[in-house]
Amino acid sequence: MLNLETDSAGSRVSAFECGLKTSLPERHHLVDLRAFDMVFVPMLEGDHYYLVVFYLEAECIHLVDHLGDRQGAWALFWDDETYIMKSTPFKVKEIFVDYLKLVNHPKATAMQTSLIIREDLPWSTTHRIATPFVESGIFAMRHMEQFVGSRRNFFCRFSVHGARKKVQCNYLRKRYAAEILLSPVNKYGAVIRHWLQFV
């Protein structure tokens, strides 16, 4: 979807709308996004997760990524007049703004002119020092839990030290796995809870 060079039929926005309706079953009255202050879009690029956060209330866009090193094989962040030449966050912004226009959202124009602000994270890692334990999915899930835009300072309690950060990531990996397995939306959750009685 993101790499279609031309989109005369509006398939990018249609795919976004379909995904939104799928994630809000039985709640289609929310698909115009007027009830939300922030919309989190988790991104997977290669084997790397990060977030593009549309802060509708404050009319700004945040890029939340634990990788601090943007030099090297794939720079994440550039805009261009031509859609196909934009980096992924700018492509997502274009699709999101087109969707806001489609549903006549009052913030559509403001979001179109908004810059993407890259969050400066003291606990960020780099390609040069990244070790196998650093899983971007764990960082992205923690960032979704803790990020509240400009309402307060963004602090995830991640250590700036590698060994301590490794322990924190291992703990969060187990916690998130347990929450997913035991979630009411997991259709196998009852079976898992049943088997846990015998552990």
C-alpha cells in the first residue's frame, strides 16, 4: 500500500479505512476519529517497529522511535513533493490526512500543514551498539503505553545503561506476552487460563 507509485483509485485511503473499521468492530461511529485526541500508528519497516502519533488535539505529529542513529543504510526521515520518494512517516502522514479529509474531520487542514516532530529519547539505542536483546516491538509497545504528547514529559522508565535496559526489556517481553495470551479478545484465552490452573 505505501509503495504504490500512483493511486488514482484512492486505494491507499480505502485500505486505511478498511483497517480502521476492522480494528473498531461494532463501533463504526468512531471511524471519523472525532472522539480521539491521539491516533497511534505502529509501523514495521524491515524488522524495526516505531510509532507515528497523530496528536489531533494539539495539531502535531510525533515520530517515536528508540533508534537514535539515523545515519547509515536506511535514513528514516525525509519528505518530497512526489509521494513515492517520501520516507514512510511522510507517506503515512499523507494517507492519514487524506482520510481526515474524506471524513470531513475539523483538524484535516491543520494536520496537513503540521511538521513531524521526532522525539528525542534519552534511552535510545543506535545501530552501532544495538545488541540482540533490543527488540523494537517491546520499545514500541512501551511507548504506546506511556506517550501522552505534550501533556507531560515523556518518560518510559527505560534505563540509559545497556545491561539494565536488557533486564527491563526481558521483563516487558514476558508481561506483554502474558497480557496478549490472557486478553479477553484472544479466542484461545479461556483454554490458556484453564491450563494455567494446573501449572
